[in-house]
Amino acid sequence: MFKLLTEEERNKVVHEYNMRRAIVILYALILIFVVGIIGLLPSYVLSNARQTEILERTRIIDKSILKGDEPELQKWLTQINNKLEVLSPKLDTDRPSDFIEKMLEQKISGIFIDSISWTNSEGKRELSVSGTALNRQTLVTFKDSINDSGYFSSVTLPISNLTQDTDINFQIKFSPKEPPITPRTSS
């Protein structure tokens, strides 16, 4: 049927066909662009928001950092590290908290402890406990329970503490028992 048309009519049909083809291609491209924009718009908005947030954070950080304080900050960091090294568990060989805990296990009712002090001079460790006892018998029982516990040696209770009958202020001094040294056997 296309072959039956005149040359002029054929050119009109070809022109119309090309126009319609161009319109369909144009609509297809517009559809692809719209779908692409709709698909990429949320990502673009989120990345733009993140970029502005990061720029704002870096602006704030740049304002807050004082330039030239690095040596002082390094000195402070070194001091803190030295203090933390002093608190290192490997340096805590005496472990006074263990002995205080064992002493508190021996505490009986009627004994009120006001202060505990720990001294370690020239390798001699001593624990001193001050407080108030309700009566003489309670104080003697407390001293005996510390002595009989097996954790402490040389428990000292001054006799002057036993002069009153009630509400006796006392100070007991004792040393932690050294663990027995077990000889190593070679195998």
C-alpha cells in the first residue's frame, strides 16, 4: 500500500512516521529522566543533608580547637598516663583491701569502726583499726576473733582501752601474716 502512494504522499507519510517516532523517543527519554530523578532524588537529598551536617561539624570543631595548646595537652596526657601506671594492679603487691576485708569479716555486733589505716614502712605492714566497743567483753571477743582468724599476727590491744566498762574507744594494731614460702620441687 505504501508503494501505491505518490512521491509527494510518500514523503508526507515518511515525515509523519519520523515525527511520531521522534515523539515516542522523546516521551521515552522524558519517562527515563523522570524515573531516574524520582529514584535518585531521596539519595541526593540525604547525601546533601549529610554533607551540610559534616561541614557544620568541622566548622564547629575548627572553632573549638585552640591552636598552640598541643604541648600542654601532651604534658597533661603524660601526667594522666603516669598516674594510671601507678594504679596498675601489678604494682599493688600488698593488697591492703584483702586484709581490710578479712578484718571486717571478723567484726562482731557491738563494735563500731571509725577509721582504718594501713602503713607499709621498710617492708613492715601494719593495719590499725580505731572505733568504739559497747563493752569490755565485746572488745576482747573482737580482738580474739582477729587473733584466731589466722590472717593476722601480733594483734595489739592496749590495756588502757579496757579501763572503761561501756562505750570503750579502742585502737587495735596488727600485722597481716606473711604467707608461708613453699619450696619448689624440681621435676
